[in-house]
Amino acid sequence: MDKKYPILITGTLLFYCNVVLGQYQNAPNCRVPMVPPAVSIDPSQAAGVWYEYSAYTPGIIDYNCINVFTPLGAQNGMSAPYNWTISFLMKTPNPICVGICLVANVTADGKEAAAAWFPDFTGSGALPSRSDIQYYILYTDYHLLEVAYRCSQPSNAQFCDAPYFWVNVRVRPPTLDQATLNYIQRTVDNVLAPFCFANSNMTVTGWDSTLPDCQPPLSADCAALMQSTRQSSSFAATGNRMMDAMLKMRGQGFAPGGIGWPPA
């Protein structure tokens, strides 16, 4: 999708809420859906670096948080596989570098399904364990701003009682000028209003520009899945090229939504 047409949820969802912006109303008629309405995105545009500007993650305080999306192979317009690394510092007397390794599939309906390896926060020395989690992109303009959501306690229920929200930007937040900050805050208000949240519910992520970027070690299990995903994606791309050539010989086109798409 063209960057000049940002994706924005402002319409009516499957519920209604009367809310004063800046105040979260946890009432029956003002709740966050477990699965939000889909948005149409170009999955390939997720690639690159996103810096966390703010977050609604009660009980979790981090700073210098960076998200890096590295493509893992062929992208077909409908989905794109990525290695997604989240690195951040924990506030302690001596900053601790923490990393989350994910292998994610970003799809054209705004979903980010990921296998994630979270570190051990207890100090026991246990190896990172895998969790399969689902993120949703609520808004993106690709080049500046993204708003994402996931339910921290997913279930088969209609609504999520423990939502997390993130606002990510393409540049380091301390470099944002006031006009851009105003734009971000207005946009976040508009995006989150249908969910009965607002920019004022978010906690601005701390940034200490005097510290180097966190470089956490990579989970061996995550690295193995990255490799197998890259290999399967390469194999699928080769098969698509062969099928494309065959169909062209028969005078048929091969495109997203056409014969044999998406690849298995």
C-alpha cells in the first residue's frame, strides 16, 4: 500500500464505548476484542528497525527498546517471514541487556504470528523457552509510526482483559521534534479510541543515549528455526519461479491470488 495512505482504524468495531480520552474504562460496553478487526498492509514493509516510543505493558519497565525485522526469505505480497529481535535494557543499578528472539510471519491482514524465545527473568540460569504468540498491527504508515497490540492472557473469550499496546517509530525517539510528537500523539489517540484507550494511557519508553545498543545472545533453538524457515522459504521461491515459467509457456499469469498462491 502506498505510504501516503496510512492504515487507520477509526470506524465502529463490534462494540461501542463512551470514553473520555485518557481514561481506560474497563466496563462491559468498553472492552478490547481478543481479535481486533483486520487491517490491510504490505508485509514486506515491516522490514528494518523500529524503536519503541511508548507502551502499555503494566508491570514491565524497560528502556532503549529496539525491534529489528530481518527478512528470512521470499515474500509473496500476502505474507513475509522474519527474524524479529527485541532488545532492551532493564533498569537496575547496572543495566541488564535483555533479548527476545522471534521467528514471525507477517501477513497482509496485519497479523504477526510468532514463535518467541523469552529469556529467564528469575536468575535461575534456565535456557530461553518457546512461546507461540499473536501480535496485531492496528496502524502503520511504514515510514514513521506503527501501533501494535497483543493480549497478554489469550483465550477463546471474545474480549481481552489484559491487553498490551506498543507505539514504535522508525527513528530514535529522542530525535523526534515537537511537531512529529504531536502527530504521533494525535494518531495514537485516534487508533486506540475504539479500544477505549488513549495516548495518555501509554508510558513513554525511556532512552539513555549514552549507552550502547543492547546486543543479546541468540537462542540456539530460535536460530535453528530461523535456518529452517529460510531454507523452506527459498525452496518455495524456487518452486514459484518454476511454476511461473510453466504457466507463462501456457499463456497464463502467476500472481498473488492466482494458481498455486500462496506457496505451501
